[in-house]
Amino acid sequence: MSLLRAAASALLAASSVAATGVLLPLYVYPSAEYNDGAANWKPVVDAAAATSNVPWLVVVNPADGPGGTGLPGNDDVNYISGLTQLNALANVQTIGYVHTEYGTSSMDVLQSNITKWASWGSSSSDTAVQGIFFDESSTNSFEYLNTAITFTRTAFGNQQIKTVCNFGSAVKATEFYTICDVVIVFESALNDPNYPVYESTTTIAANTPGAGYHDQAAVIVHDYVGTSADGRTADTTLLHTYIQEARDADLGWLYFCSGGYNSVTTGPATVGALAAAF
Ligand SMILES: *[C@@H]1O[C@H](CO)[C@@H](O)[C@H](O)[C@H]1NC(C)=O
């Protein structure tokens, strides 16, 4: 290959390879015992460290928000230890949790929480979060979200933060992709007849405006247990298949877990198995 062609193809690779990352709602309390160095988060730290070429967004949530104190980690040594370990990894961004109650949360309360999250980094970068997770986002509340996200970017000094909007279901309107860096378009069990089931690239295509939006989209499959809707066993082999298909579809972000958001060690989709499947 000529030098020019080599340079051109390297450039192409850099611009066209959108690495699929992990978007983990880490609602697990960091410690099993007080001041144990965030033992409960160790499987996450290990999994992220083992996949240094995979970007991770880790949503932290001490109290349905940043907590009342406004201090880093809500002034909890266990949170401070866990955050410090996650933030030490170059491929991890920690993200602070707020909820919008489908566009009905008081904007003053929401903004006050965002200001608290932004302030966690003012005393030490170890405890900084690098974005905000807007849970319970609604596709009926564009102006509300737009106001909140504009406020967020200013509160964080317009750094390279990530705004993550959890709609939990299809987002076909392209305007949301102009304000949310990450758009969660599926949040459901693998295969519960009462809820939407996960069908890999069929779900990704159906729930986004088109292939050009896949790299901003995210899917979250909780209760990865039993069998899939098309009758395959939910094991680590199928997990690997789903991750490969998502990467081939240029999906931005994904998360699979077997024990809901309060366990990272329940199999088959433990956080370690998820990392190994990459
Ligand atoms: C704001 O944060 C507080 C404390 O964590 C939480 O109780 C409240 O529900 C949050 N409200 C919103 C709208 O995020």
C-alpha cells in the first residue's frame, strides 16, 4: 500500500469506526462495609480496566440525584472512593443522575441538582462527574429537555460532557439527537411478554430515525435471563452475539444485566461477562 493510501485509510478508520461503549446505570451502593474501598464497585472497575479500548459511561446515583449536601459523593467516603477509582480510568466517564418525571419535575429543583453535580469537580477532579443522565425523559417534552440541557452545558463550563437522555423506548424525532449526546431508545427486559422484547438489530433499526443516528443511540436490556423472544438461551454466547451485532450496526452504547441495576454480579450477564463479550 502506498503511503498516501495508508494515510487515507487510517483517516477513514479513525472517522468511520464508532466504538460501541457500555452505558451502565450503577445504582449499586459502592461498599459492602464502611470504608472498604468501594468493594461493591470493584467488578465494574475491573471490567472497565480490562476493556481500555471500550468507552464506558457509568451513571452514579447516591440519592435519586446528587443528594442533599451538595458535597462530592454526597459527603460519603464510599462514594468518593468508588468515583475516584472510576475516574482514574481513561476510558470511563462518570455521569450524574437526575430525573425529569417525563418533563414535570420542577425546573428549579432539576437545575439545582445539576448545579450540585457540576460542583462535585470543583474541590477535586477525582470526584468530578462528566455529564448528566436525564432519567424519565419524554419525547413530549422537547422544550423542557432543551432548557435543562442548555443549562447543564453552561453549569459544566461547556466542557466535553455527555448528556444522556433516557426515553426507554423509540425516539424517531431527530430533534432529540441535536440536544442529547446519548439517546436511550430501548430499556426493557430481554423477553417479558408484558413489555417490549429485545430483537437485536431489528430493535435498533425500529427505535431510531435511521442508521445515521445509531452512534448516538443506546439500548439497555435488564433481566437478561431465560430465553430470547426467538427461543435462544440467554447465555454468554448469545450476549457475545448481541454485542457483535450492535457493534456491526454502529450502535453507540449498550448495557445488558441479569440482576437489574442493583447487582453487577448476577449471571449470566455479570459486568465481567459483559466486558469479556467485547
Ligand atoms: C434532586 O436531588 C434530590 C437529592 O438527591 C432528590 O431527592 C430529588 O428527587 C432530585 N430531583 C430531581 C428532579 O432530580
